[in-house]
Amino acid sequence: MSAPVYAVHAACIRGVEAVPVTVEVSMGGGLPSISIVGMADSTVLEARSRMRCALRSVGFEVPKKSITINLAPSDMRKSGTGLDLPIAVAVLALSGQIPVNDLDSCLFVGELALDGSVCPVKGEIAYQVLARDTHLTLIEGPSSPHQGLFEAARFELDNIVRLRMGVRDAIHRCDLEPDRPPLETKLDYADVVGQEVAKRGLAIAAAGDLGLLMIGAPGSGKTMLARRMTTILPKLTQADQQEALCIHSVAGEDISGLLAGDRPFRSPHHSISAAGLVGGGRPVRPGEISLAHGGCLFLDELAEFPSGVLQMLRQPLEEGVVRIVRADGMYIFPSRFQLIAASNPCPCGYLGDREVACTCSATAIERYRSKLAGPLIDRIDIVLDVCRPDPSLIIEGAEGMDSEGLSAMVATGRAFALERRNDTEPVSTSSRTSLDRAIAAFHLDRDAEDALVGLSQCNKLTGRGIKRLCRIARTVADIDESACVRRPHVLEASMFQGRRNA
């Protein structure tokens, strides 16, 4: 006679997604023991001890049999403590200590405390997405506040002792917290005085999704400018918001700002490791560039970052995803973000300053410049020279462009660019090189082409530098709602090349 088997629906986090797992339990004769199979890591294997203590604490019996727990599919590594609850439910159901009605329509996720309480786990949003897509009822531990997707059926279970009365009577619906306005003061570019050119450059970068580097002396306002970038970007799309919610939920980050529609802003310290910036570890977790998905990644003191860490950003910048390959498969993390960087022009920070003399030696300046060169910097489109504002403007409380005006500028540029791409016919590829086709796609008129040739010869621009200048000019033209790139657009774009080699 075959041993009885019972299975319940569960899930575990893999990357930034919750993947379904079936917890199968079988009991047979032999010495009392509990074995877990199916590529379980140490956190899952520890569930045996937590389950024993939890069952005894609330009056359940641990069956004195040989218990085998299989986590299917068996070729995928499982990690995390969210499998505690489904393992306990399957054991109790198979041993006849709780009713089995409606268990097959539920997705169980939760960690067990030693007193039988059910605790929440990281990745709440990812589990909600899985429950919604599989048409299962998510049952998890209570957390405060509950936040997430309104269309997902979600219930909470306080303690496993309540399962004696049946799963439907043991659980109660999770009430989502109502949206509340943020308590902190909203950032606004109106607070930054004397930096109107820099504000214009940031708006161009936001409209064209261009990378931006600010070079200036300490105290010139680089960080203030960068931190307000998310205030001029358009609202997150539903797809990007859900991806960002999953990433932050898996990482255990606060998601209240994302639920309110704010874009994420990440500013990692320059001592960050490669795994911390790009992602990795064991288990594999998203890095800062994935946490910045849909928002801004600000790299302050760019020259202080290890060059090897910075070069790992090249592929995510081009493809919008991070691919991390491990022995158990490939992990893919979304990473589409607005890159903003800031740096001093030299070690002391005052090279080229009109009031404070630079104290660095020529060797130190050259060594510092070499840190700001390389393939990553060559992929940054806009380089802004940020000078310290006039103190009289700060004292008098002068006002300039605010976030509302800059946001309208960004929205106009993006909307016109989208309409232009939809209406523009493909450029003929006959008798053209790849660079010719790339330049022709920007639609420069004759005067703009002459200006581009003159600037390219004067500044000794490479093919990549010419395309970079055209991208900026095309974005300026989109903001002006001009179908063709004209000479003033090219000349303005050249202003935002800055001290690229300084």
C-alpha cells in the first residue's frame, strides 16, 4: 500500500519574481524524522526546527513518523523562510489535524515563529503578482501597513492554531492602507538659485533620456540639482511601477513612495561593491541600479568609484537589464534608469574656479582626469559645468525655473519625440554608411549640418561624439517642437559638452 501524499501551493523568490513551488508531504513507517528534498538551502532546511516548536507551542502534534517533504520543481534552488507556513499546513493536513477544505485554492507564504505566529516575509508584491496571475488566494503573515496591488486577493493568518476551524474561518482580508500625502516637504527646483543653465541641461537630459555628468567645485549645488531630477520626470507607467514595486519589495525597501507615484532615487556611496551596485550575492538579489529602475541613479563623487565597478554599468545602460549567470541559471533584473553623475574637476575641487585657486599638482590633476575617462564616461551624453552661484542671489532669495515649468518642458519634448517617431518615414539606406544613416535619422537641415561639421572639426569629435552631439540637438529641437534640427539647436547642444576631459 502506497504512503499517503498531500500537496499545497507555495512560492519562493527567484531574482525579483515569485515562482510557484509545490510542497508535497509524505509519511511512512520508520524512525521519526523530517527530511526536506528539492534543492533547499539552509534557510529552508531550518524550517524543520521552527515547525516542530511552533506545532508543539499551539497544541498540535508532530507525527511520529518518517516525514518526507518534497519541494517541486526539484531542479530549482529554493531559499527564504516563506516556505515555513506551507510546509506546516501540508503536514497538518496530511496528519488529519486540520480540515482540508479550500486548501487547494490558496497560496501560502509566511515564516513561523516558535510560538506558532505567522510572520511576513520580503517580496510581498511579488507574491501578490503570482497569486493574481495564478488565480489563487494569497495567505500571508500580518504586516503593518499592508500595501500593494488592489486586484490581488490577499488574506492574513495570525497564528497556525486558527487553522483548526478551517482555512476560511482562520483568515481575514488584508485592508490596504489608504494613500496618504507625504509628510516631508516636496523638493522643487525653485529652491536652487543661480543655476538656470544647469536646470535647462537637466530638463534636456530628462526629455531625451540622456546620461548627464555635472563637474563643479564643492558647494556649487550639484547634489541639490540631482536630487530634484525625479520631480520633472513624467509619472511612472503601470508596467514600470509594478516592476519597481517588485524589486523594492524583494529587497525589503519601503514602497510607499512608489505607490504614491514617485519615481525612485538611489544615491549609492562610492565604496559600494560590484554586487551591491549591479546585483548578485547568494541568494542573488537586485543591486542599486535595479532599485533605481524607472527613476534616477545618482553617482556622486564619480572619480572615487572603483573603475572596475563603473565599467559594469555599460551593459545595463545599453540594454536596460542586468543579466547575472549562476550555476543554477540566469537571473534577469530590470534596470532602466536616468543616470546622473557628479564630480569635482580635480582632487581639491577648485580647478578653473574664478575665485579660489587650485592647489593640486599637475600630476595629481592628470591622475584625477584619468579616472573620469573611459568607456562609461564616453556613454554619458551631457557634461555640465556647474559654477558656484552668486551669494547675493542666495541672500536675496532670487527665484528661477521651478519643477512645474521644467516638467512641462520635459513632457512637451517627450510627446513631440513620440509623435515624430510615429510619423517619420524610415531613412533610405541606399549608398549610406552606418554613421551616415545614424546622422540622417536626426533630420538636420543644411545650416545645422554645416554647424555640426564645424564643431566636429574644431573639437576633433569622433563618430560617437558626433552622434552624442546630434542626440542632444535632437532633444532640444523636440522641446521646441521642431521637426528639423536647426543651427541654434546644434549650437545650444555644444554648450552641454562641458569639460569632458577635465
